[in-house]
Amino acid sequence: MTPLSAGNSRVKEARKLSRRSARAQRRLFLADGPKAVEGALSTVLGSGEGCVVEVFATPAAAEEYAELLAPAAAQDVPVTLVEPRAIELLSDSVTPAGLVAVCRFLDVEWSDLAGREVGSSGSSGPRLVAICADVRDPGNAGTVIRCADAAGADAVVLAGDAVDLYNPKTIRASVGSAFHLPIVIERDPLVAVRAARAAGLAVLAADMGGEATIFDGDALLARPSAWLLGNEAWGLPPALAAEADHVVSIPIFGRAESLNLSTAAALCLYASARAQRASMSAASTLPD
């Protein structure tokens, strides 16, 4: 088929999804690049539908990523060839890879997490969750999602006045991880904290004035937990931090004033992942 031009009506309609209002109205978003498209094609939503509605690809990208795109045929997802200029209009990347997928929204409710197998442990209900309160930078939000995925977390919550999960920069910064684990969107951070506690999770606020540190709190960290992480600039509001069960800090041994949000998230999540796995390993070796 002849590749569609940038002026084609289908390309123009897809391009509208670069606006948050259009995404919210149509409950569709754009996933840009091979990692995102691969993750989207492997995702089945709770409704049973596939995540991907359509893939736009340049002829060169369709050839280069033929194996990655193979699942599209099995899912009856059209792969539409477009000119490079059309991809440039759909992509948020400086140097587009030539693949952009139109995807259905994939966020879930808290209730979707309870009572089902989640995470690498295969346990019923979540054991490790990251709650991002008022995190506004899409790069940070996407990187926290990626860190949570790498640490084996069961979910990420974007709470409060947070960045749009479906911002192209958020999806790209997650490097496909936005499609690997459940993501909850909750307008009120306090509701998120209380929902985590109702799900049996200890809420751990990451803050400099912690009563324990990630290095000496193994008994605490081994419990099913939700890490409460604050805004990039001002951290956690005192009233919200006070709602946590415990406040845990990351020691700074050098002269740095603080840590980047995504770095702090990675350290906290991995500290819990290590402690939880050590606890489960110890329990499995106990005599009957």
C-alpha cells in the first residue's frame, strides 16, 4: 500500500492525541518507539481487549521491526504505513524510530489490585507499591514507573496534582514499563494512602526526617508496603507525611543536599524488595 502522508485524515486524527483534552475525551493515547509499541502489543486490558488500536510505521521501520510487530496480525491490529513526515508529527521524540501506536487507556482502580495475583511473588494482593504524590515532571514519573517495574513492585499510583500518565514523555521515560504493571490514578493523595492501608500495606513516607533509614529498617521494610513519594521540588506536605505509618529516610553520607526523586524511589523500592525477598526466603527454609 502507498504510505499515508502527513496530511491524511487518519494521521491528523491520531495527532490530536498529543493534547491531554483529546486523550481524556477519547480515552486513547500515543505510544512512541519500539519499546513502547512492544509493551503495548503484549498488554491485555481488564476488559479483555488488547491495548493497541492501530500502529503507524514507516516502511523502513515496518521492515526493521517486523518481528516486534508480528503480534499485531494475531490481534487484528492494523499496521498502517506512513511517510516519515507523518511519524515526525505523531512522535514526541527528537529522532523518531518510525513506530507509533494508538492505544487504549490502561490505568486501573485500587479494587482491581485486591485479591488477585500480582507481582513476581504471585501473592494475592499487592506487597510493594509506589505512591507518587503531586509528581509533575513526566520524566520523573516515567522513570519511577520503570524503577518500580525493575524492583518487582505490584503497582504505581499517580496521586494528587500529578502529571498525566499518558503524556508522551511519561510513556517514553517508562521505556515500556507503563505496560508491565498496574497503574492507578487517584485525584486525592489522602485517598490513595488510606486505600493502601486498607489493602494491608504499611505506608512508608520517604522523607529526610525519618525515624528509620533504608539501611537499618529491615524488619519494617520486609512488610507489605506502599512507599509515599513527594513532589520533586518540595517533597511531601507535612499533613500527608503524618498520615503515613512510618517515615523512612535515605542517609546522605556526602555533601549532596538531596537526591533526585526517581533515584530516591529506586533506592526505597529496592530496599523493600531486598528485605521482602530475604524474609520470604528465610520463611521457606524454616522446618515444618
